[in-house]
Amino acid sequence: AKVIGVSPDSTASHRKFIEKHKLSVTLLSDPDKKAIKDYGAWGKKVMYGKESEGVIRSTVIIAPDGKIAHHWPKVTAKGHAVEVRDKLAALKADWKPAAKK
């Protein structure tokens, strides 16, 4: 699986974040929030009792055929990587490519 993060932050901000945390993932900049909104990862959220609009942490697994295989609309970081790894393993075991035309 390839891990790709998307946020409205600038590419410069992403580069600094990757360097600071020594990440090996790809981060995409979506300043217009098109992809983020399409995947339901932008909207109203409540933090410390205050409602605001912003990025809603979520995870989407996209199958090799381009279809959404699984979606977690709201994510808590703790333990989520293991949950995603387990789901990927289950999906891989069940996935069969579409017949070629």
C-alpha cells in the first residue's frame, strides 16, 4: 500500500513537516479543498467546545481498480495504523482484479 496524506497546507509546509518528523509518506497540497471535500474530510468539527470548520482526519483505502475499498470518516490516531494494516491484509486476501475486457 502507498500512504498519501492530503491537506490544504502549502507544499512548503508539507516539506517542513516531512523533514521535521522524518516521514516517508507523500503529502499532497489541496489548497482549494476539492479532494478533501470529495472524500468528506472537510467540514464542521468541535474542539474544546468550540465549533469550527476544518480538516476532519479520515482514512480511505483505494483499491488497485480505483474504487473505495474502505473508509474511516473520523480517525483517532492512537491505534489507527494497526487497524488500517489489519484491514489492508483482509482486503488483500479477498480482492480479485476485475476481468479484462
